[in-house]
Amino acid sequence: MAYRASHIGLTVSDLAAAEAFYRRCFGMGVLVREIHDGSSWRSLDPATGWEEAAALGLDIKMVVLTRDELALALDVGSELGRPTHVGLFLSPGEYARVLAEVGRMGLELRETSPTRFLFADPFAVLWELQSEPRLLTARDMGMGWLDATGATHVGDGEV
């Protein structure tokens, strides 16, 4: 069996806001919300939302969101352990939808191209989204490359 990602864990400062953001931006659904009682994790009934949990005196500590084969495990905490960025391949249609949604939310786009863009979400997570189904290198993006002698090149020429 080939390796594939099972989930991406992100530490966020506001769990409910992060859940709402990722659901809106990426069209994800809630797989589970969990509490931690000091010694173990407990999953809430899928029908138990934020207001219901608060009314029961439950403090949600983790949310797992899913869409297709992607799972985001969101937990609340300090900034320690944040990934440097998350890269996703999207179909061209979904790429266009997310690009438009990011624009509607007023988030700054970084390093944009017709097939790739980066943006930082409100929780300081940097997202790199591509519509091409392969990982792009700096050389692929025209940023230059080093040959075996250490000479720098841009495109097919030497700098």
C-alpha cells in the first residue's frame, strides 16, 4: 500500500472560529468534536454543536473536519507545533472556487500564478494551493535552480 496523508493537525487560537473558517473556505464537514477530561479524549455525538456542548458544560478541545480524502484535526493551544505550511492539490474547479472565496474573505494572496497561490488564514496557517496534480519545484516556477557545480540557472539558461 502506498503512503498517503491521514490528516493534518493544526493548532489554532479559537477552535470555533477555525471550524467555521475551514468549513466555509474548503467546504469541509465535521467528522467529530472532542473533549479532553484530563486523562482521555471523548468524542461528542455528531449532533452536539458548540451551543449544546456549552449548555452541558463541555469544553470542546479538538475538531476533525473532512472533505474527500483530506482531514484537518484542529486543536486549541499555543503556537508551538504549527506546521510551516500546508500544500493541497485541488481540481481546477475547486481551485477557482477557493481562490474566489479567499478573495471574498479579504485575505491577502501571495505568490500567485495561474496554477498556484498561497495565503495565510486568520489563524496564521500558510496554505499553498495548486491546480496542477504534481508538486512544483522552484525550478518549475521559474525561480531558478542550481546545477551539480553550484551554478545558478533561471529557465534553461545560466545566470
